[in-house]
Amino acid sequence: MRKVLLLVMVSTFAGCAKRQEPESLLKARELMAEAQNPSGNLALLCEPVDAEVYLDGVWQGLCSDFSGSPKALRVGSGLHEIEVKKQGYWPYTTYFEPSRARARLTIQLRASGPKAGGSE
């Protein structure tokens, strides 16, 4: 009798473990995880437009690739280093932490050599 009762209990609990959560509950869990790990988009308006963009030291493309709607630099959660540079200009470095929103960054690089037309 004990063996039959034990077998029935094991079968019952094993059946419970195989149940899947409803799709709406899975989607809610996914949305909650995204809310805890915010990401965002960063639109870059640069002068010169062909300056290179680096995210955490990794080349992402040119500024013109991320100039606005719908183009923007996708940034994951956490604090990130954004660097914009071009040969002949001083590099620009800033730090960005996304907050699930689109942000806009306007950058004007300064020439690193003597000014054009100067007598230096």
C-alpha cells in the first residue's frame, strides 16, 4: 500500500513540474528583467560628421551612422565610455549611462594643428 501511495505522489508532483507558464507571464518576466537592466539609444550630432565613434574602446562606425531617428547608437545597461575622434582633431571622450530613453549628444571636435590661413 505504501508503494502505491508513494508512486501516486511522485507521479502527481512530476506532472506539476512539467507545466509551462502562460505566455503572458513569460512576457511580464521579460519586461521586468529589461526594466532592471536599462538600455538606451544615443543620437550623435558631430562636426565633422565623418569622425569615428568608439563605445567602450570598440569601433562602432562614423558619427553620421548615429545621427538621429531612426539611427542611434544602441547602448546596454551600465556606465559606458563614448569616444569620438578623427585624425587632425582633438578626441572627445564622455561617459553615458542609459535610462531607457533616447539621448542626444552634440559634439564639435577642435582641430589639433595650426589654424588654416595662420602664419604659425
